[in-house]
Amino acid sequence: MTRVFDVPESLLKRAEEMAREDGVSLDIWVTSVLAQKIDAIETAAEFFHRRSTGAGTGLHTYLNLIPADSPMPGDELPDSLNALTQG
């Protein structure tokens, strides 16, 4: 299917340069970039959806299994970082 888009000349020239650098036609490059953008938006939407529904809270089940023991000698935080964890 063919579509016609108005693209600013500077953007078109940069896209042509990048397609040439990738060794593909402008059509293939634009299709690939469009697919990557759609995937990024859909992935971000899924992360926001999961966050809003509380999915992923099961991690706390495992974190709560970690004993509250003092660190082993040599594993202590430096004083500058230790102060950050106290509040």
C-alpha cells in the first residue's frame, strides 16, 4: 500500500543519509523506524498499565524473604551512602 506524506526537507535528507549508512532503501529504513516507534509506544503503554494495576507486586514476596542480618565484614556501605538508607 502506498501513502504520501509531507516531510520537511531537512528531515528527509537526514533519513536518506541514515538509510544509506544502514545500506538499505529509504522505504525499508522508514518502515523499520516506524515499526520500532510503534513497538516502543506499545511497550511503554504495557509498562504503565502493569504499574497502574499493581502487577509486579509479587517481587516484594521474594524481597521479604531476605534476612535482616547485618552485612558481612567488607560488605558494609560507606558512611556517605549508609546515611541515605536510614531515612
